[in-house]
Amino acid sequence: MMPMPASPLSRHPARRLARGFSLVELLVAIALGLFIVIALIALYVNVIRSNNEMSKSNQLIENGRFAMQILQDDVALAGFWGPLEQLEATAVPDPCAVYPGSWTAPYIVNMLTVPVQGFQDGTPYAACGGGLAGVVARSDVLFVTRASTCTVGAGCEGAGDTGPHIQLSNCRTEP
């Protein structure tokens, strides 16, 4: 039997022991790793941005629900004056009228009988001279007139409250 010729690796023992990556393989691996890391960072940034936008959207929806609840409560109680007699309006009241100067008896009757007034483009707000805080120019305005649901002197009115009050008896037998 004839002996087999020795392989080139067996002739050079130093080549047989070198089993690491070449410089080209290492650079390719680093480049691929960087692409993967960049893609993951971009994904993370997009998720954070989407989460922030969703949070802002949820806050707007919640604020809208809160505003609608306040409007619903006010409109539901509009015109609630307790067991007062029914009055008839002779004119639409001016929502900008200042108490007590322009609140005459006919004006009060008109105000009691027209509890809700809506104005497009903030028409009465401009005439009121900016008496309403926080109204954006050319926005629609809804004026709701109703009696407060608290008792005078029970602490729910401010100390400087000088407006008109309706005080009804808490007893059914008292007039």
C-alpha cells in the first residue's frame, strides 16, 4: 500500500492551530450587528412617539368627555327655578346685561323664561367687552341661566356674592 501524500495543513502546524475570524469576517459581522441595532433603535423611537401621540389623543378625548358632562349638567338644569309660577317672556334677554344696573323687572322675567341662548361666532361676547374669560374669538357661545342648587349661607357661594338668589323652603308644608 502506498502512503498518502500529506495534506497542506499537516505540513504547516501553525495553520492548523489558527481557527479565529479573519478581519473581513469580523468587519462584516460588526456591520450586520450595527444594522440590527440601528433598526431596533428606530423601532423603539417609533413606539415611544406613537405612545406619546396616543396619550395626547386620549387626554383630548377625556377632556372632551369632561366638557360634555359639564354642558349636559348645566343644560339639564337650565330653567330650573323650583316651584316658581310660569312666566311669559316679552323679549329675548341680553346675556351681557350687568347686575344690578340693567336688571329691571321685565328683564328678570325674560331671563327666567329663556334659560338657554346660543350664539354663533361669539356675537354677544364681542358686545360684552370681553367679560367672559377663556372664550376664543369667533367661537360659538352657549349661555345657560339657572338657579344654583345650593342653599344661601351654606358655604357654597363666595363671600363676595351679591347676585340675586332664589331661596325656597325645604318643607313641603311651608309656602
